[in-house]
Amino acid sequence: MLIKSLTAAALLTGSLLAQTSAYQSQDGTTSIMLDNAKGDLSLNITDTKFTAGYLNESSNLHSLMFGGDIFGKPATSLSKEIFQKGSQPPQVGGDFSIGMHGVFSAEIDHENLKHGLRDDWLLGQFTYSRSSLTTVTDAQTASQKRGFDGYKAMAIWDGIVGTDSAGSFLIGIAAGVQRKDNSDNLKPVQITTPVLQSAAGVSPFEAISQTSGYLGQYKKLIGAPIYSDFVYIPKWTNWLSVDAYTRSDAAHTDRYVEGGIGFFIAQPKKPTKVVGGASLGWHNGTPVIAVIGGWSF
């Protein structure tokens, strides 16, 4: 749906409907939030993260938008071993979004379509997550089980720019502040703890307990995340879109800039109603591949 003004872009590329959280990078983040009128379920195979979400908006310009997601990440990290270096702890959480449709765009004149901003929307998104992990600092310190509460507040602006000849461009920009840890920068290890050892006179054996953990100096940080997505939807196809993205943090405690490019397959004549995709990016100094599947209902 994406409101009346999306009809203009649909004349160029088909119906521009999508999942609530489309165009994810390998860490499950995105700067694009789109309405699909019902709901969505996505699975980021690389990040072992699932998301179920809903975003609602009126058909009127300058109308209120609202929605939310719940997400989770299991403890297993097989896909991390296959697709990229490192792993992240199990996690569960959710977010709530509220905003306005038609912030800078004007009502579309369907008799005289012009190039430029066809539609846009601005959202504030608030996220809470809870994760647990075990860390080891060095040989002189015992392992420690930790719980971490993460908070994030983001401002997200999305816009659609259409051209009669080349196709359409979907632009996403997001910036905010978050409380995070540095677990993705620590070294994943298996921590072995002796549980039982054979007594004298018994065939020697030892029972151990093994836990996935992280080696290094664990820290809690305040970050300033900045995300961008620049999606090209060619006029000559109705099922493929290309996303050039960046993921960065402007805080001095963990400053970085990373990016990549993704290719997404969509439902016929609905090029942003993504059913799956893959991207190649850069994370922690290592090339990474992300594989994402999605369903709308």
C-alpha cells in the first residue's frame, strides 16, 4: 500500500510494498521501514535472528504511523561458522515505532508526474533487548556469566524518488543512540569446566561442562549508530532490487564505518515485497555474507 502517493512510484516499478524490516545487513540492522498492511516474519540466517513485525499507516497524507517488532536470536551459531567470523550471544527483545507519513513530499498529481520525491515517512523507533553471555578476561580471572540490557532510540527517514526512465530509488537514513556491549569484538571460545574426576583405583576419566563464551576485556558502551540504505529498483525488472548500504557508529568509544551491497528477490510486480536476498559486506575487518528470508501475511 504505502499510501496514495506510492501509486505514482508503482506506475514505474509495480506495487512498492514490503516487509516492516527489509534490506537487513549481516547484523540484522536496516534503515528502511515499510508498510505491508498486515505483518511480516523475517529470518536473518547469517545472524541467526528472526523478526516478526507490523507497521500501520493511514491512506491520508501527513497521517500517523505506528508499529512494532519482536525479535530473538537462539544460542546456536552454526551459521556464524559458515558465513562469517565471530558470533554473538543469544538475545530476545522488541521495538516500537511511531511517526508521520508525508513529511516533505506533497500530494501527487497523477496527471502530471514529475521526477523527484514521490513519497516519504519519518519514524522514531525505540528498542529493548536482553542477552546473556559468559566471558573470560585472562588466565588470572575466573569466567563470569553476564546479563546485558540493551537500549536503542533511532530516528528513521525513508523516501522514494522516481524517474520515468531509470526506475525508482528507495532511500533510508537512520541515526540515534544506543547502549551496547563489545561482544562482537571479543574472541568466541569454548569454556571448559571440570565437573567430576575419577577416584583412585578407578579407570581414569573426567567429566566436564562446556559453555560457549568470549575471551577479552568485556565492556559496556554508549554508541551513536548511523545506518543508510540506497535501494535501486530497475524499471526493466519487477522482481529484483539492489541495496548499497552503510553501517557506522560515530561514538568515540567504538567508531567505525562499514558497508556492502545486497541483492533481493521480491514477489512479481512487487519489487520491494522481499521474499529473500543476500548481501556481501565488511564487518570487524572481515568480508561477510548475509542471507535473509522473509514472508508477509
